[in-house]
Amino acid sequence: MLNEERIDLLARAPLLKRLLKARAFQPAMMLTTLLVFTLAILAGIAGTPAGSRNFGIVFVWIVWWALLIVVLVPFFGRLWCTICPIPAPGEWLQRRAIVQRGPARLWTRGLHWPRRLKNMWLQNFGFLGVAVFSTIILTRPSVSAWLLLSFLLAGVLLSALYKNRVFCRYVCPVGGFIGLYSLVSPVELRVADPNVCADHKTKDCITGNEFGYGCPWMVFPGSLTRNTYCGMCFECLKTCPKNNIVLNLRPFGSDLTVAKERRLDEAYKAFIMLGCALLYSAVLLGPWGWLKDWANMDTLPHWALYAVGFLTANLVLLPGLFGLAVWIARRISGQNQPLRGLFVDYAYTLIPLGLAAWIAFSTGFVLINGSYALTVVSDPMGWGWNLFGTAGTHWTPLGATIIPFLQVGVLTTGLMAALNTAYKIARQHSAQHRAAFLAALPVSGFALIVTLGFLRLYLG
């Protein structure tokens, strides 16, 4: 995309730049979310076992999830990572400071993260591990609480062993899909002029200086072309002596057609996210009560069958069918690139569709169940409190008549974005319009069939 299609928000809003450069801004936000996170853990362990009355279930899996997937990720990319509480305790211990810059030497063993694990595979399998237990996590506050606590402890442990945010970059199941879907976001952190970075010898954005730390996400801003691994911590903005960091507003989906650094682990993340959205919809919204019982572990053998089917659908069936579509596209278009490379490239077509599917699913879920938040905000532990006078609020589903229309609109938008992306990627492999059109047809057909599957579940 051309530079004139970007708007530098920091240049247009000097107050925003001052806020993001302030050392207290991010810690203050992380402290706030850490308090909410801690309350969610305490409520899950010590509060009522009724999920609809427990703060941990309602505010994490309904309120936070809807805010994340419907607002933050599609419109602001990795903004949640700016304020996420999970890395905070470990990072503050590592730096021996919260607000002011601590000692230059980080307090950590400084071990090197294994090269083979410098990818999304741990995040992929971690997300699948959480997903296969999701119905149990969503209905049992204590299970949810111990899961959240394990994330927090893992962040502290990895900060003690490794430099920077290893947990966020390579382990966090949530961070993986936020990074992937941030490719769609209209916000990006970049450098104004890569040549300035190339000529700058000290590389303060990597090494740090008196104003801030080196990038804890282990990213060099000067070579940044996609949102996937930039955690928007704004340390580079604080440390850059050349005033070369910009925060751009740009067209949606700009990163989807960036051919550089497309990878198989990211492609599988796209399949896993799309497959989980489809299977969640089938389990929680479909007419198959027995399937929901199996997912909720009514018996161990039933859950084992469900888990095997869930994992097979995500790791074998969906990628296999997509691979068949790519093989057909290769045959009918005459594209002579290796099938693996085409498989990876075309998988990015599914990113806007997968994000749309999650938005559609989450919109219905939060509108139906969102009123529980009014109850638990006054009685977070389910102990009979009424802090704000809303504990007696009855469950009131909202927008039942318009939810299907919203879901159809969101899914249609996601499908159109997927078709557009498929053609643009095809053009990267075919100079001729006709060949690119033929190549995009099977991939687009796959996206259409998946979309129809979602509509069948939502509309009945």
C-alpha cells in the first residue's frame, strides 16, 4: 500500500503521542486490568460455583471476550496486549521497576529460547488445549480460575528464565490469534523511514536507553511490515532518538497481502481459529444436545470422542479440504509454484472470514448473556452482596430478533473480504487476470461453503 493511504495518528494528535510516551501510562492500565484479573481468579476459587452468578465467568468469558473480539482486535489490532495484565508481574520483577526505568541489566537467568520454538506452534496447541476443554471452562468457575492463574504463573516463570516477553511472543494462546487477526486491523505501528533505522548505529529501540527498554517483543521496528508480532508496548516510541516511530491509520486488511514472512504455523492458526468458531457454534448453538453434553464431559468416554473429533476437524479435516481446493486451483490456473507455498499463502484468505465468524458468534453470545454482568458487578462472589444496587437484575436477552441479521451481515462482510484477499494473493502468483481468477475460484468456493455452514447454524 502507498504511504499516502496512511494517516499518522501521532502527528495528528500530539496529546496521544505524549500519553503513549509517558512511562506511567502502560503500567497504570496494566495495574487496572490486573486488579480485575485478580478478582476474576478469586471469584472463581472462592465464589459461587454457579457460572452465571460468578464474576470470573461473566466478566472474562462474556464481557472481556466480546470487547476483545468485537471491538479491540478488528479495530485496534494488538491494543489489548498494551494493557494485558498477564505479563505484568513477571515483567516488573524482571525490570525491578514498575513505572520508572529500572536498572539496565534485567533480573533474569537470560536463557535463550529454543530456536525450534520461535514460532506459533506452542500457541496453536495451547489454544487447542484450552478450546477442547472450553465448555467445561465456561461453566465451572474454579476451572476457569486455575487456568487464568496458570497463565499468570507461566508469565512470571518465563520472565525469570528468559529475557523479555517470551510468554507473550511464543506461548500465550490468546496472543497467537490476536497477532494473526491484527493483520486485518486499520492500525499499525511502523517507522516513518526505514533508511533512518538502517543508518542509525546504536539501535536504541533494541538496546534501550534512559527513556525506555529495548523492544520486549524482540522486534526490530525498522523491518516491521506486519502487525503479527508487534505487541504495541510503545517502548520503541519512548526510546527512538530519531522521532521515526509512527502509529498509522490505514485501510482494513492491509497486511493480508504482504507476501513477506508467510508461514505454515500462521496458516494453521487460521485453520484452528476458523474451525473452533465453527465447532463452538455447533456445540453451543446447534440443535444437538448430546454434543453439548459430550463437550461438557457428561462421561469421560463421550468427552474423549468429542476431543478426538474436535482435534481431527481442526488439524486434519479442515486443512485437508482446503489443501484439496488449493491443489485444484493450482491445476486449473497453471500456477507452477510448490503446493506447500500456495497452501500457506492462500490460507491467509481465511483470516478475515475467521475473524468475522468469531464476531458473529460472540455478538449473539454476548447479547443473549450480557445482562448477567449487571448482576455480578454488584455481587462478584455470589455471596448476596448488592454493591451497586444491580444484584437483583434478571437475565434479559437483548436483540433476539436482530441477532440473525447482524450475524448474516458480519459473515457476508467476512466472506467478501476473503474473496477479495483470495484474488489478490492469486495475482501475486499469476501475472494474468484469467489465471488469477481461476486460481481464486476453488479457494473462494471453500470460503463460501464454510460461510453457508455458519449461516445454517445461526439461521436454522
